[in-house]
Amino acid sequence: MPAHRARRPSLAFATYAAAPALQADDELLAAALGQCEFNVEAVVWSDPRADWRAFDAVVLRSTWDYHLNPVAFRAWLDALDAAGVAVLNPTSVVRWNLDKRYLRALASRGVATVPTRWVERARDAQLDALLDETGWDEVVVKPAVSASAHDTWRASRASAAADAPRLRALAESGAVLVQPFLREIEREGEWSLLFFGGRYSHAVCKRPRAGDFRVQPHLGGTSAPAIALPPTIAAAERALTEALALTGCDAGALPYARVDGCLVDGEFRLMELELIEPTLFLAQEPAAPDRCAAALREALRHAAPPAFF
């Protein structure tokens, strides 16, 4: 009599309403997971009809509108936790990564970040005074809770007076970051280093379109495979290690991470640590889908019932 074969574990890849299907990046990951005998289904995170308990785990992949309704997104994470649903990346890490004030925590632990001034209240949103204090001539302004360059804009001394009401309005809804504009992004691009299970996999260099500073594809940005030098990889590893320490998460429980930054005078400076729903650029490195699938499988050992593995 043939031995009983356990059913294939079922994974929900959380997407968003504007693009409910799997992204091309995630189709590669789903195919690699299929080789590991996982079923993968795309499910919109905000769909009230979704039965998340029907899945062995939820993998956050293209929840790319969470920043537009962070209260609802946090409530959804709470509901998953209350229902005992395994979530990757872990919800504790996701909550920590939701607000870019994590950069302040990493900087306090010695991680080289882009210099940042924080506007916590609308009445403190004095852009001209901030430029005078820092000596910065051009800056980038962004909300502490944002994604895909939403509400991210460039200001200068010449535009400070005209931009003041915009900054105050943005600060009324939450904390705001003001950072010096880095010409290196225009000249050399922005780096993304990918880690699976805490181990470095590959890197890409992202460039803005002519006349812009934002590197997102929907804004005309492009990306290409790149060879990161050992000091750059080490700096990115340091940022991830400190994040794991701050969140109390083991590297094996974190299937994917993306470390974004730029080289300033040859030193890698962290711009953002993407631990929620980053594009993983799996098509840029042939071995990346299998690496990510293996890391995800290992992370599920930490998060899901052992009977399935």
C-alpha cells in the first residue's frame, strides 16, 4: 500500500486591488516554489472576502498601496496575528519597517545613512530655516510612511517659500523626512542589494529618467544587474544585521530583504531598508528565484506548522 503523501502547502501571495495578479517578479518565485511542491495563489490584501486561514502562510509581495491606508494595513496585520496565520516577512518586522523613522534607530547604531532632518509637527515645518541650519541647497522631502515615491518631491532655497505650505500640509498627516539631494543618484544611480535568508544574493543599479531623481519604473526609472564591491556588500549586511537586532528577528526567519542606498565619496549610505513588499529583481540574476524560494521555505519552518515541512 503506498505511503500517505501530505498535501501541498498553500501560500497566499498578498497583492493589491489595482494589480491583483502576481507581478512578473513573483511569477518567477511562484514557479520556483512550485518545484518545491508549494501551491501559490494571489490574494488582494484588502479583500474582505479573503479567508486567510485557508492558507498555510501569507507572503507579502505586492501590497503596494499600504501607505495610502496604513491604519487599515496595520489592522489587517493584527487580524492575521489574531487568527494565528503565519506571515512573511514576519509582522513584527513589517510594523517596524512601516515608518521610516527606523532610519534614525539604525543611524544611532552606527549604520551610515543619508543625513536626515525630521519634521514631526506641522508648526515645525520651516523649510527655509532648515536649509539655513543644515547648509543644504537642495533637498528631497518624503513622508515617513510612504512607498513608490508617493508624495516625494525636490525642493531648494529658490523654491523654499513656495514649498512651505506643501511641507506644512504633509506634516499635518504625519512625520516627514528632509534629506540633502544627492547628485550621485543622477550620475551613478541608486543601488539595491538583495538578501535571502540574511545571505547576499545579487545587486542592481537603478537610474532615474533624464531630468528626474526618482528611480521607480512607473516614473521612467530603469534598472540593470550590477556588481557590488565587497565594502558595499559589507555595509548593506551591517544595516540588515542591525535591523534584525532591533526587531529581534533571526535571519533565517526573514526570507527576503532589499537594502537601498547610494555611494557618496565611495561609501555606501543607506537610503531605505525594504522589508515589506520590495521588488526583488529576480529576473536580473538566474539563480535568484531558487535562492529566494529556498530562503522562504526555511523561513516557513520558523513560522508555520512543522507537519507541512
